[in-house]
Amino acid sequence: MEQRTLIHPDRGNNSQASQASIVGLGTWQLGADWGEVSETDALAVLEASVEAGVTFFDTADVYGDGRSEQLIGRFLKDHPGITVATKMGRRVEQTPENYTLDNFRAWNDRSPRNLGVDTLDLVQLHCPPSATIDDDRTYDALDTMVAEGRVAAYGVSVETVAQALSAIARPHVASVQIILNAFRLKPFEEVVPAAAAAGVGIIARVPLASGLLSGKYDRSTRFAENDHRTYNRHGEAFDVGETFSGVDYETGLAAAGEFTDLVRELGPAGATPAQVAIAWLTQQPGVTTVIPGARNVEQARANAAAGTLPPLSEELTAGITRIYDTHLRASIHPRW
Ligand SMILES: NC(=O)c1ccc[n+]([C@@H]2O[C@H](COP(=O)([O-])OP(=O)(O)OC[C@H]3O[C@@H](n4cnc5c(N)ncnc54)[C@H](OP(=O)(O)O)[C@@H]3O)[C@@H](O)[C@H]2O)c1
């Protein structure tokens, strides 16, 4: 699978891993915070992904309170050469006052142990408040973390376009992670071009709109009680944009139905809607890596294979824009 530079040399300590496969792996599911995934299954997902060419994992200190990182750490012992991005900041109340150098050091102390590394490849602030993203002191503290050898590079995971643009303007931010998918097109207007011009990597998260873009759900689908697709539909626990990409479920089903029809009509033979949703993102200029979450080996293999699909047509892109404009633009565009 194609590899791209995620961490540009002037935005990190380039002795560390800096490449990412165009399809990476999101490992929130492997923390088993939502829905059960056994350790054996989680390790099998990592194995299947790497066998299929994935060289980039995205995790966080809070996924399963460290479980996701620990599983990746076990896996890395026998599989060197993977670039791992983790996150910090979600173990405390979300106030700008908490984003200090002392807290960064403390929050970040577990991750090297969990991952079994001396220096972390990439640490992302985990959707901090806007005031933190706009504050010079945040970046001074992160620069100190790099100087101390704790992290080789840092990035910011964000919710909004404005936050992304603020982070991209900082000289040492290596990457921005943002929700980007066929139901979330706004970052293509300014964020993705600005990142490309600045040499900032774009990590496209929630590429399947939490699975909606696979086309497999309907009105009768029930998610587990502990699945955010049950308990965060209206943003009860965290930003509603993280659940189905912020798309109201009924609207999402209609849009996903049209996306499935579009893929049947214009997608490569044999490719599923989920694969086309991922492949389409990898083929947009300026997107560095796309990180679908996979709950099992079949999903992991299928998602990685999307990284080798042939170029998709302009008609398909036009169809995606049409679906977005018809069903989603009015509710999604002004908000994020
Ligand atoms: N704030 C942040 O920084 C933040 C927030 C959210 C996510 N993330 C990162 O982004 C990653 C991806 O986001 P996500 O997992 O929430 O959303 P996603 O990748 O859009 O959707 C994942 C879901 O899609 C379904 N799926 C995956 N592969 C499939 C396939 N091949 N065919 C059919 N269905 C498939 C599965 O649903 P079922 O479970 O129904 O099978 C899976 O749980 C996370 O793992 C995490 O690393 C970061």
C-alpha cells in the first residue's frame, strides 16, 4: 500500500517513524469502550491490518483507559516499523487551565510504558478547548515535550475547521486529525489545502461516519447500550460530531442509501460502499492517512484493501457532493 509522509522533517524529530500508509487503523474500538472486543480479536485486527500493508495506528491514552495502547504495545514487540499516534488530555475536566506543561508530562507518562517505547512517535492533543488551541503557551509546552525527548512530534485532534486552521498556523504542529468523510466535506474547502501548503499531515478520522457509510444499518438496527451510537446520539457524553459524524440517524440512513446506490452505479466492481468511502478519501489531494475503526479481522482486511482500489471517477465525486448538498450541508456545514 502507498506510504506518505505524515510527519515532515521540519515538524518533528525525524529520527523517529514518520511515514503512514494511506489507510491506517483507528483503535478506539480495541479499547472496548463501546461494544466488546476480546484481546485475541483485537490483536488479530492489528495483525490483519499490518499483513494488508497498514503501517499507521491511531490510539489514545483513554481508549479503554490504556487498553488500546497496551495491546498495540504488545503487538509492536514483534512488529517494528509501525508509526503510532496517541493522544492526551481527556483524563481531566476540559478547561484551558488544565493544559499545562506539568499536566502534559503527567498525562503522557503512561503512554510510553503502555506502548513499550522510549519516545512516542506522535502525540495529539485530544480535542482540547479552542482557547487551548489558540494559546502560545500550549505550543511552548509541547515544544518542551519534544526537547525532553518524550515525544518526537506533536499534533492536534480537532472538532472544527476554525480549530484546524489555528493549529495548522503553528510552526511545529506536525498533524491535524479531523472528521473527514463523504458526510463531512467542509474541511476540503480550507483545512486540507492549508495543511498541504504548510506541510502538516491530515489524519482523516471517522471516515465511515461511524459505520453509516457502509450502508448496513436500517431503522431496526440496535447498537449496544455501551456503544456511543446509542448513548451519544445527541451529544450527551461528548461532541455529537463524533457519532455518525453529527448526522441525525434518519437523515443518515437516507443519505447512506443514496451513497450505496452511487457506489453500485459508479464504483469499481466488487468494492463495497465502506471501501469506496475510504478509497475516495485517500484519493483526495492533501489527505495523508485515513483511519477507519475495525471491530474484526474482516473489516480490517476490507478497509486496508480500499487503499489499493483504482482511481475513482469524477462522476462519483460529483455524486458525493450532490448527496451532501441535498441531505447534510444545511445541518453540518455551519456547525463544524
Ligand atoms: N476525538 C478524536 O480524536 C477521535 C474521535 C473519534 C474517533 N477517533 C479515531 O478515529 C478512528 C475511526 O473512527 P470510528 O471508529 O469512530 O468511526 P468509523 O471508522 O467511521 O466507523 C467505524 C465503524 O464502521 C463499521 N465498519 C468498519 N469497517 C467496516 C467495513 N469494512 N464494512 C462495514 N462496516 C465497517 C464498524 O461498525 P460496527 O461496529 O457496527 O460493525 C465500525 O465500528 C477511531 O478508531 C479513533 O482512532 C478519534
